[in-house]
Amino acid sequence: MGIIAMIKGWFDMIFRSKAKEDFQIESITSSEMERFVAMCGDIYRGKPDWEDEDDNIKTINFAKAVCSETARLTTLAIGIQIDGSDRAAWLQEQIEKIYFNLRHWTEYGCAYGTVILKPNGQSIDMVTPDKFIVTDQSNGEITGVVFCNQETSGRKEILYPTGISQIPGEWVLCNYQ
């Protein structure tokens, strides 16, 4: 594993443990599932745990090729058209802003097993499982999640969690800064 991947892994672990401790967040995702998702991400990035320079065991990064081709075929003839009202026109405008990302997002979904599309007020962010903690679910649907938000202030990176949870009939946003 490369040094950059190792440092990214440390930041992810720091975020998860800091969010859980500071804000009393309980993840409902098992540690086994978290390890599996991390392993899938490493394999996709071309850094599987079986790679060994000493024994000359290398990867051809076939997982990336499979995910890329699956995403390409899935989005090959995709077209999204929303019309009929002012709200529909606004939704169509939002879709057009992110349309060129759909293939990449589908590829990440294949690699990690899931992604979350999160509106940010101006467009939509795609969030991979290493950047969120599921805190609640009901009938297989996520009803509580905490995201790792990252901001840059000058040369300093700031990480802070933002939580979203559902109470009957509405969603509640919690900033933990």
C-alpha cells in the first residue's frame, strides 16, 4: 500500500472515531462491512492487499477495468428528461449540471457497492462509503447518516461531520462544527 493511501486511511479512521466520540454517533455498519468496503476501494484503486513487490506480485487493476466498462455500458444510452412545470424545469437544470458525472458515479458505485448522492444547495455531491457513517435505517432505507465534510482554509484542511436524520415527515440537518 502506498504512503498516500495509508495517510488517507488514517484520515478516514480519525474522522470516524472523532465523529463517534465527540458527537455520540453510533454507526450501524458492522466493522466487517467497513473493512470489506475499504478492501473493495483498495482493489479498485489498484492497491490490493495481495500485491507484494518483494515476491513480484503485481496487479493489472482488472477491477477498475470491470467497473469502468460496467458504468460505460450502464450509462451508454441514458437520457433524462423532466418537464411539465417550473419545478420540473428547475430539476432538469440540476440534472444537466451533474449529467456528465453519471458515468463516473456509476463506476464508483460498482467499486464500493454504494454511493450517496447528496444535494449541497448548488449542485449534487457524490459521497463514497468511506466518507459517511450510517446511523439509522428503517426497512432497508437509510434514515440517518453523518457525512465527513472537508473544507480548505488557506493551506489548512478542516474536517467536520454533518448529520442528516429523518423524523416522521421531515429530514433534519445537524452541523457538528
